[in-house]
Amino acid sequence: MYSYHIHSTFSDGKNTPEEIVLAAIDAGIVSIGFSDHGFTSYDLRYCMKDQPGYIKEITEIKEKYKSQIQIYIGVEEDAFAPLDRRNFDYIIGSCHYIVKEGKYFPIDSSYDHFKKCLSLFDGDSISFAEAYYSSFCGYICQRKPDIIGHFDLITKFDELGESLFLQNPKYAEIAEKYVLKATESKCIFEVNTGAIARGLRTSPYPYENLLYILRKNNSPITLSSDSHGIDTLAFGFEETKKQLKDIGFDRITALVDNSFKEVYI
């Protein structure tokens, strides 16, 4: 098993890096990467405040446990707050905000925050989706992060009430248009089980229609749990691997021996 979207106490995770490493070893994970939220000046609630300390601590435990597991120093960079990628082994590029009139509105931190974002578009979910994907794909194509984080994060709460997106053909057209655009970057798309672990979704990001498009275009994927605690380091991986095989994937991309390589699932 491999897992590269993991949050520790350096951002909004529940466990220290060393606790996570020990749990990963016990779980049989052979390669992990830490991806705490990069600093965002416009929202200090969840981001990393001590990047040097983060790098120092993970470097130390990387050396300490090198005979038992491969450890990499990554970061989850928000699309509106690019970092110096030379400080990290890899970056996950994600979009957690909508910007309107110079203000940053979080899409996914709670259902209430999501509804606030929707209200910025007068309740028009299609306009909201167009703005989200246009902004995110602009970042992806310009920045080319190593891994694209939860591509359709905008659908996080879609199963809590009336479906605004996943059952909407107009939304499907927008999401499919932009996922095709994002494939041009040649970045790795993560298949993310985090919302399933939180009881918000019954399927991973990206949703199945987009996964079929990624398969058709031979886009590289990796499997991630977006873990915020040691109990979810590989949450739903076996079920998701089966889904991926049914779609036609036979391999994922993993960071092994300091480079991204395809491994069979």
C-alpha cells in the first residue's frame, strides 16, 4: 500500500508525524508522504504555521524509520497560495476556495460554508461549478502540481440533501469539459476516499464518470485517503481498487525510491 495525502498535527490532523509513521508500518504501508496544508494568509484555521519545523521533524523520522518504510515530505498547496516546491518531495495542488471581490470563501470546511459559497452565485450551482473549475484548471495547467487533489471537491456535500451536481446533466458537461482540460497537464489525479471516511460521500473523488474519462485518456492516478487520523491511513483502499479495476485501471502511480512509478493494483 502507498498513501501520500496525509495530514498531521502540523496542520489539521489529529496525530503527530511519528504516530502516523508507526501506524503506517503496522498497517503494512510501504511508502507514505505527508501533505499538511501549506500556509494560507487568507485563512489561518487549517494551514501549517511552522514549515521549517515540519520539514525538520519529518526529515528526522524519515531517517529513524528508513529501514521499515519510505517517507516523503509533501505539502497540500492551495491554488491561491503557491509555495516554493523545491522545499518538498512533491506537491498536491488543491482548490479549497472561491474568490469573490478579493475575499476568500472556503468551499469544503463545512456545509454552511458551502451554502455561503453557493449564495455568492444566487443559488446557481452551475455558475458556481463553472467558476470553481475555471479557476482550479487555470492553476493546474499553469502550475502543474505533481498530484491534483480531490478534483471535484465542490461535490463534497452533494449527498447530504438535494443533489446539485452529481445528478445534474448540466453539471456533468462542465465537470467533464474541465477534467479533459486538466488531463493536458499530465499531472497525477488522486482518487481520494476522504469524504467516504467522513460519512459524506459513498464514492471517492473524482466521481465515476470522470474516472472513466481519465481511464480513456490514460491519465495517471494515485490512491489517497486524505487522512486526518491514524485510523484512516488507507481507508476504503481495497473497495476503491476494485472499482478502479472495474473501470479499466490496472495500475496506479506511487512515489517509490524517490521517483513516481507505475505499480500494478
